[in-house]
Amino acid sequence: MKKGKSQFKRFLSALLTVSIIFSLFAGVIVVEAASISTVLYQRITENTSTGPKFRDVLTIRGMDFVQPEVYVGEFSDIRIPINASLSSKSEIIIDDQDQLKNMAGKIHNIKVYNNGTDLVNPQVAFDLTAIPTITSISKSKVYSGDPFNIEGLFEDKLDTDTDKLFVAGTEYTFGSDAAVDGDDENKINIASAKAPNTTGIGDVVIERKIDALGMYRIESILKNSVTVRGRLTGIEIERVDPNTGPRNIKNAVKIYGTATGSNFNDNMRVFVNGSEGVNKGTIIDGAGKVIGLSVELPTSATSGTANIILTNSIANSEFEIVNGFIYQDIGNTLTIDTDGISPNFQKETEDVAVTITGRNIGYFDGTNYDKLTSVVPAAAPLIKYAPYGAYPQFSDNTTYKVKYTGVYNGLPVSIIRQISVFVDGDAKIDTEVGTPDPTFTKSKDTIIVDPADVNLDPNQPKFVDVKIKTTTTVFAEPAGTIYYARNEEYTVKNGFKYIPDEIAPEITSLTPEYGPSDKEIYMTIMGKDFQVLPDGTTPTVIIGDRKIEGKTDDVNNVKVYDSQNREVDGKIITLGTKIKIKLPAGAADISGAVDLTVINPSKGLFTKVNAFEYRDPNRVPLKMPDIMCL
């Protein structure tokens, strides 16, 4: 009996021990079932140097995926290949473009099976019948408050009631912040950019929730396409001093503001070409007032003009100094000053003398020419456009020539600098009597040129590059032995503007856009550059075959107003943004769209095609009969 009790106690003890062990490791041995938490279909657009590139990606997130297989289609009967190298136990990636192309435009029931047999819940109903595609944005950099637009393939694919739009991480609501263009359903207009939630370059995203919680959704993304910044206020630049320097060193620069535009502070940051410089502190005048900012600019990988960006301490608001600094190459220091083209415009039939200032246009001292010393201007340095000697390389009459002398490796040499200037064609340095000769000094070169004549077509201003090319030849006379022949070139992109003799207006809208053909209609035309001459002559307006003449004698049928609704008189105010007219009545049987043309007194004109429609206001649109069956 004692033996039986002893065995029973040992049994209870063993059972208790096993129970304790199981209780200690209960959390380890419990296995949770695999599940799906998120399904995301993304259409991604990336702009490249060869144009936009598109790709689709289907991502399924969850837990405990083991050798999963994914089936799609209305009846979940199409197996779709998985990118195993990018997938994991918690994420399945599908990026086979041919398979995804076949998925688009259809409704799917998505199923995932572990090991090919065990269904992973839940099954997901996914509607891919209409996927919007974003292709471009009108501005790569947008300042808060500025308008911009987004283009893509949106027609019949965008649901403005439920789809959400994000730009640089900030949501824009359709109807209040964003609207589909009334004339182009593939364009989204945004009147005023909001402050961004993304620092640096951001995406444009259209998001569509498939379910109420947003666990299943479609995203159309334009990757790395826009930077949104606030605009620093209270800054107006007077000058950047110096505004040129070698590209391979950190240049110390002082930025001066105007009397009312010097809102600089010690917390500002400075950037050039995406690289950050150093804020050295504000510049204070004798009265203790901030007048500028001292900075150290970063080095540059390339030579040429660069914009200086000043930002606040967190870099979400900025001020851009366009072409604020010129980085120079050692040995290639030909430059044109940032504001060194004056005037930088002319009318097409004007004869204007343009002054260009810069560095090393004609000046030469032999710097960075090995073994060349004692360089000075020749006794008669300005050869101008005449040939020089019997040397074939100087026999032309198309390059302006300047002569220097020097010593190369102990031997006397001559140096000829040949200068060519281009402003939409050959622009000669002015050599007429009475025109000052060019001045070439170490600190500044100045030349006066005559830009090429142009004929603008049709009445549109034209921006052109300003380019200077030089060839410097170091040679021995009279033998003609050449020791150096260096070419240099500097271009100011869009540095000069040709303006048409005629001022061309621009039309943005007409109100109303339709009306009866046999009634007088009061109309408002919105746009810009509606011209009024000092004698009060106003534009002529043509709608279809009906012409409304501008002011004739004491009759003024075309009233022009500026943006503040003041009447443009042609004396104090010469250009307006609004025209008010009365369209005369005509025949009653006219219908269809007609063009609107505004012709300024200077003959510049603008036509808006199909701007107005003659329409019978009593016309009832035809209603197609309902066909119940065939």
C-alpha cells in the first residue's frame, strides 16, 4: 500500500512538472495564422533624360507568407509570378510588367495561398478598371501661393469625389484646392500651392481607397518631380560682391540688399547647385542696421553661372538670386558679368548699341600660360577687323583683333586675341567714328556691339543667347611659329530679348461663351497687353464675321481696363487686362463656334479659336429614345 502511494506521488509530481514547463513556454509554441493586411497597386512615373518612364507594382503586405502563390482575375484563376528576390515573409512584390498590364482595366479577386494550398485570409476584391496616370507637372519648383498644373491620363479614370491628391506630402482637395481643367480633362489646375510636408524634392500622388480604412488602395505617383518652398520676404538684392570666382575654391562673397530689402539674419542657410555653403553672419552698417549677408559659397564641379539660394534655418522657405555667381575655370576665365548686357533688349527694327561688360574678353596678361612672361599691350593694340600681316590665321575681317607682346621661354613673341560676338547671329563690335573703343582692363572689359537684325514671326518676342568666343595665339614673328592657340567661349543663355514692333495682346477668356446670333450681347474679354494709344485709339475686336472697331473720332466701342478696373487712357496707363464690348445683332439662323480676334492699334494680334458659339437659347437638346430590347 505504501508502495502504491509512493508511485502515485511520483506520478503527480511528474504531471505538475510538465504543466509548469508548458505554462512557461506557452507563448513560444502558439502559432498565429498567416494573414493579409494591405494590398497596394502603384502606377509609378519617373522622368528621365529620354522622357517619362512608367512601371506598375502590386504589393501585398501581411504576415507569415511561406512559399506563397498569388492568383488574380475575376474568378481568382490566373496565377501571377512573384519577384522572390524582393519579397519576404511579410511582403509580396509583383512587378512583371506584362502580367500587370493584363491586370489593368479589370476587376480582380486576389487570393494568396501558402505552399500553394493553404488559403491566406482575407480574399481581396480589387477594382483596376480605371487607373489614373500622372505624366508631368508644369513646374519642378513651386513657391507657396503660386499656381501650377498637373497633366496625365485622367479622362474617365479620375474620381474627384473620392480620390485624393498629394503634392510634396500635402493633400489638395478636389473642388476647393484643385480642379480638373474645363477644357482639358487630362489636366488638373491648382490655383495656389500649399506649404509642403516634404523637405527636398517630393512626389505627386493620386490615392484611391478601395476599402473604407484604406488598407487596399491604388496610387498613381510622379516620383521626385516637384520641390515646394515658401518664399522669403523682405529681401531685394542690390549686388553680390564679388560675383565671380574660381570654381575649385570656396569663394567668400558679400550679398547686399537694398535699403528696404535687407531682411537677412544669422540663421539663414545658403546653397548653390544643391551644395550648402556657410553663413558667415550679417553685415551691419555704422548705424547698426543690417545691410547684407557674408557667405562662403561651396565649390562647383563645373564653370558658368549659378543661382544662389538663401533659405530659413529649416530650409522650407527660400529666396533665389538668379545667376548670382559665376564660377570660373583656371585658364578659361572669359566671362560676361551677370548684369553685363545693357540694354538686354531691342525692338526688331531698332538700331541699338549694346554694351557688354565682363572679364578677359580682350584683356590678356599671360596668366596660366606656362613660360610666357612680360605680357603688355602692343604699341598699337587695336587692330580691329583688319587682317594682320601675311598670316593665314589672321587674314579674316570677321574677328575683332587685339595685339599684345611678351616673352616666351626667353624669346620675344606676339600675341593676337581674336574676338567674336554673337547675339542671334554675328554681332560686330562697333568701330564707327564717335563710338568709344573697347576698354580692356584686369578688373573689367567693356565692348559695344551691334546685334544682328531680325524679323519676328508672328509678333512674338524672342529670347536669344549672347555668346563670346575668343582665340588667343602666341607666336613668333616673322617666322610664324605658334606656341599657343587657345579657344575660349562663354554664353549667357537667353541673355537678350528681341521685341516685336507690334505689341501682341493675349486672350485668356471670353464671357459669355455662347449666345443668340440675332441679339446684342454685352461681352467681357480677359487677357493682357490690350493696347491703347495716347490719342485714345483702342483695339479692334472681331468675333466671327462681326467687327467692333476701336475708338474712331469721338465714338469708343471698345473699352479697355487694367487689373484694378481703371479705364486705360493711353497716356498714364497704356496696356490693359480687360475689354468690354457690345456684340451687334445679326442674322437669326446662325449657329456654331467662331473665332475671337483682338488687334491692337500697333497691329499686334491674338486669335482664340472657337472662343464663342452662336446658339439658340430656346433650343432643346435632342433626347435619344430609350431602347428596351432588340
